[in-house]
Amino acid sequence: MPPQRQESVSMKSKKPYILYIMALLLFGSNGIVASHIHLASCDIVLLRTMTGSLLLLFLFRLKRCHFQFPGYWRDCLYICLSGAAMGAGWMFLFEAYTLTGVGIASLLYYCGPVIVMALSPLLFKEKLTAVRLIGFAAVLCGVFLINENVTEKPNTSGILCGLLSAVMYAFMVMANKKAKHIAGLENALIQLISSFLTVAAFTAVKNRGIGMRVMPGDWIWILMLGLLNTGIGCYLYFSSIGSLPVQTVAVCGYIEPLSAVVLSALLLGETMAPLQILGVILIIGGAAAGAWIKQDPYGI
């Protein structure tokens, strides 16, 4: 093969890796961007899902894609349920950002894959190996250490919101796994629209209507979170995972919480006690160990 063609093939094979890592880094910066927005958690998620949905719809039409869901209503229902769980999970997550910090909230959110791993024997008839059990125990120990060392007086509400976001993450993935025929950009679009409708309904009930006062300086961060971190991030994510080896998706997926921890320490000045650092290692190490064994395109 000529050198130029070899180089072209090599770059083509690396492209999905680059897109996937870019998506993970964008997701990892969500808490940093959200920390600059002076709105309630549900309002931030509402604007995030709305702008992200509009962007994905624009990309869907720009690529002249055609909807597949009319022929697969059952799959569409599962994706809608998955999207509703994603919206609820994001509301819990953004509340946890406020209450307990970006780094810790992100780590608790990524307990979600371990929940699915623990439930997989019941839901998907998959064998729960010794490695997965050890990984699950390590994550639980890590959560306990984080809870005891977030501050001198742990924020129980923040920890609870972080864990509930993990539960919603698990439900999101389990519901999405049931959709076999709708994938890629259409899957992401339906999920985001369902998330937006869920958050809009919750916000309307909670506030007796949808209305918010946005400070002029917040708009740049809102658009960054919705268009770049959510719209472009989801597009990069769902455009790349289908071309990557399963184990690569599984292990590299933990770049997101790692980047969130590092960015929160560098940009927000969040500090960690020694035992808390041990908790971080246990959570990511235990979750990654389980993900390495499990053959799942979601990395769980």
C-alpha cells in the first residue's frame, strides 16, 4: 500500500477515538460551565436540553436523515423512557454540583454503570463474575469515603442527589438497551427531546409555570452548555462509539469523571482530603474493572 494511502487509512481509523475523547472531555466540563450560570438546577437543565435538542434537530435535517422510529414504536418508547431518566438524572446531578462540588458529584454519577453491572444478572441474564463483585464492593467503599470526607460536615443532600443521578443513569442505559433498531443521531435526538419535555413538565409543576430571569452574562455559558457540551457532545459521542472496540469505549469512558475531578480542582479550587483521593481511586478503579470485563457498547 502506498505511504499516502496508509497514512489516510491510519487517520481514518483514529478519527472515532479522537471524536470519542473530545465528547468525554466536553461532558467532563459540564460542571465547570454550569458553575457560571446563576439559575436553579432544573432551569439550567431545561435550557440545556432545549438548545441541545434544537441543534441536533438542525444537524439531523442538515444531513438529510430520515426517522426510523415510525416502524419501531416499542423501541421509540424505550428511548423516550431513557430520555426521561436522563433528564431527571441531569437535574439531580446539577443539584449535586451545587451542594457537594463538581468533582464529587461527577464521581457519584458514575456509580450508575456499577448499578447496571450489579443488576445485569436479573435484567439481562448475564453472569456476575468475581471481578465484577470486587469492583462493585470497591465502588461502594469509595462512595463511603467520599461521603465521610467531602467537607468537615458532609452534605448529605448533595451525596443523595449524586447517588440518585447514578440511579437515573442506570435506568437510562437499561431502557436504551431495549431499543435495538434506533441508534446514532436519531437515538440521541429522541433522547434529548424526551429529556427536555420531562424537565419542562417538572419545572412547570414546581414553579407553577415556566419562567426564569437570566442574567445577561449567563447566556454565553448557557449556549456553551447547550450547544457545545450537550448538542455537539452527544453528536460526537453517538457518532463514534459504533466504530470503536467495546473494551476501548468501556475503559476510556472514565476519562469523563477523571477530567471533571481534575478541572474542578484546577479551575474551581475544589480540594480533596487523602481519604477522599482514595475514594476516587476506588470508584474509578472498581468501575473500570467491571467495565473491562463486560462486553457492552455503553461501557458498563
